[in-house]
Amino acid sequence: MRRPLTWLVVAEVLVCLAFLGAAARMVAGAVPAASTVPVLAGLAPARPTATPVPDLSKLLPNPGSAAQPPRPGLGQGDGFLGGMLSGLNQDQASFERVEWSALQALSGAIRVYIERVIVPAVEKAAHSRAR
């Protein structure tokens, strides 16, 4: 306990390792795990059985019908896609504002911590070493 600067550096390293560990867990949680199928030992795989071919004629359109088929996916109107994109842009802008304010708060907290904790400890250690 004679050298508080050593303990400060050790504490800083531990805090950084904790942040890196938390970030790694968040990244690992965001990536979907590969799907695995459990294999039980001693069980032989089942033999494939012959399945009948399904009747696809019900799924195909009748050649005599002149009606327009429904459009797939996002094509549900003229302003639909534009509305979705403008909503997405508004959400992105609000997210960026929140992210910027959080970054400003974090950088301010780091600056205050350095000015009030780290710099005085370094100055005290340098002053005591000069004696």
C-alpha cells in the first residue's frame, strides 16, 4: 500500500478488462449461434422413406385467368415504401442524437475523472519521488 499509483493502474486495467469482457459478451450475444443438432450416441440414423411428390397444380395460376396477382412484399401502395424509409430515417436520426449525447456525457466523465483522480495521483507520486 505504499504506492497508490500502482494500485490505481491495476484498478484501471481491471475496469478496462471488465468493459472489454462486457463488450465481447454483447457482440457474442448479437451474433446468432450456429444451429447444431444434438447427436445421440448409439442411435443409427433413420432410413429415408419414399415420400409422394406433392400436387403442385393447385399452387400454379390458371392460364385462363386475367386477374392481376397480388404484388409481393413491400409493394403495397405508392407511398408505402417512401413512408417506411422516412420513418426509418427519423428513427436513425433520433438514435444518432441519443448516441451523441451519451458519447458527450461519457467523454465529459472521463475528462473529469482524469483531472480529479489520475492527475493528482500522478503529481503526488512524482512529488514524493522527488524527495
